[in-house]
Amino acid sequence: MSDAPIFEIDVPCFWQDPYPDLARMRAEAPIAYVPQLGAILLTRRDDIFINEKKVEVFSSDQPNGLMTVLMGQNMMRKDGAAHMAERKAIFPAVSPKTVNRVWAEQFRAAAQRVLDDLKDSHSGDLVRDFALPVSAEALKCITGLTNMTAVQMDRVSQGMIDGCSNYSGDPVVTAHCNDCTAVIDAHIDAMIPILEPRPDHSLLSVQRQAGLSDAQTRANIKLAISGGQNEPRDAIAGTAWALLKHPDQLSDVLRGRATWLQAFEEYARWISPIGMSPRRVVQAYDFGGVTFSPEDRVFLMFGSGNRDEAVFDSPERFNIHQNCSAAISFGAGPHFCAGAWISRVLIADVALPMLFAQFPNLTLDGETSFGGWAFRGPLSMPVVWGKHVRPSM
């Protein structure tokens, strides 16, 4: 057992707003054991950046971890050659070339359909009515599970996310997660005979073409769904919210003084949609005045590192003009998010510019609520968008 100092949290309060506790940890106990989470938290950016690369100490292989138990051992829960082999197998589905030549056009078409569906209404919830279906339709294409509806995709993604962060062991959450993974397996089963004679660039197809086992293929598709739905969904709605709350910065983007990518990457730093990644200690290790012991559970707190006062000039503020190149929103080591390029294109090239082009009068219509610490994003976002406007061609 590690000798890290103990830091107590109130779990519901931490879920509502983790930032005050994380700021205290960075200042008082940057490496601390949180008994309510059963883990040692690394909260400073540079400590995370250095140690995420040390896979010989902080292993992603977690046989008893929630993700592995509930979803199967995907490539994110492997290290070294095993991880790289599966990463290579999925590359044809997520490479910048494929995203630009295959997926981007499909993303735009799907986003336009979603916007068209909203043209007869004048208000709604931006998370539910726009960000959710845009993210889900993109993920259907990428995974190959085009037989799912957007609502189904969001449901199974959220179910797995809740299951993988269910550190209190709520049996209802676990049962729901198991139901969601069974639904995914059923949709995979239905798509295999369709894609087998007509292979494409989807994750299901490229993994089978590469000869990955059925278990590997299913686990990696579940991984893609668990992170590939909530992160773009929450970042689309969240970045729009941040820009609407900072109209001067929105004006800078619309006038070409900043880019949509700057806005997205600053939002991903400020409110990290994926706020944590777990690791298992595999050998004794001393760092930062703390001794780590084998089998200790460690959480790399990306959401805290992205607000590190020692690294960023104004970490508590959303500011698209500040330098956020040191952010670790997509990770920092060999497990750097394989879908990072997909997220950038979907959010910064498609969803945000199309949303604001067609709804130039988009305004907030009430409070936007946020939640989560392992995964964080807006829960609801009431807006008024007014008359539907189609951009001139």
C-alpha cells in the first residue's frame, strides 16, 4: 500500500464540481490517496505527463479493472507490443487520411440532416437535440454499426461510461452496463454478414480484415463507443456554451481572428471531457516523495493537469487566445487518443461552424448544468435558435 497522504472528498460534491478539491490537491497534496475512490490521484500536469509514459510502472493492463471486466480487454488496457498491434489494426479507420477522405463528408451530411430536423422548431436542448445525434451519427459510420439509432448509440455509450466509473459498486449501474454491452454485441452480430462481402473503412470491418479475434474486435468497438460518443457530444455542446458565455471570443471566431479548433482545444483543456485515466502499479516506485506499491490503483487526473497553475497562465478561465499546447486532453503517452483527429474534424470543421452558420441567433435560454469528474460535460443546455438560416453557397 502506498504511503501517499490521504485526501478526503465528498463524492456527490466532487461529481458536481471537482475543481475546488483538485486545486487543493495540486497545492497541498499533488499525489494523494482518496479513500472514497480507492485510488491515488496524480493531479499536476507535469507529473502526469512524465509518468503516463512509464508503462513499466503504471500499466494500463488491469485484469480486474471495471472497463476490462465490463467491456472486455480493449487495446487501451494493453501495453507495449500488444497495444501497438491493435492500434495498427484500427489505424485504417481513424487515420487523418481516412477521416478527411471518407468520414468528413459523411459527418457534414449527418450534421445537415440534424439541423434540418430542427428547422421547424425555435428552441430546445443543444445537448439532446444537436450534439447527441451529430456525435452518434458520426460514430455509427466509424464503428460500422449503422444499424443502431442515434438514441441507442448514446444510451449504450452512457451506460458503459457509468459502469466504468461505478467505483461505489452500485449493482443497478453494473446491470445496466451489462445490458448495454449485450446490445452492442447483438448489433455487431447483425452487421458482420453485411460487411463481410463488402468491406469498408469502419472499425468493425478493418479489424476483421486485419485478422483480430472476435473478442478483440468487440472490445475495441465498445471502447470506441464509450469514449467516441460522450467526448464529441459533450465537447460540441460545451464549446458552444463557452462561446455563448464569452461573446467577444465568439465574435473573434466568426470574424476570423481565431479558429473553431482553437475554441475546441481550449474548451477541452478547460473542461476536460475525459478527465481521468486509470493505471495499475506493477512494481515499487518512488516519485514526488511518495512510494507506490504493486497493485496500487492510480488515477491520472487530466482534468486537473489541464488547470495546473504552474503551466497555464489563466487556468480557471476559458480563453481561446491563450496557449493551451501543453494540455493533456487526449493523453500524453503511448495511449494518446486514437480518435483525436476524428474529434477535431467532427467538432471544429463540421459541427460548430455548421451550427453557428445556420443558427446565427443562437442564444442560451436558462442555466446549463454540468456533471462528472472522470467524464465531464453539460447535462442539459436550453437554447433558443430562432429562424432556421441556410448559409449561401
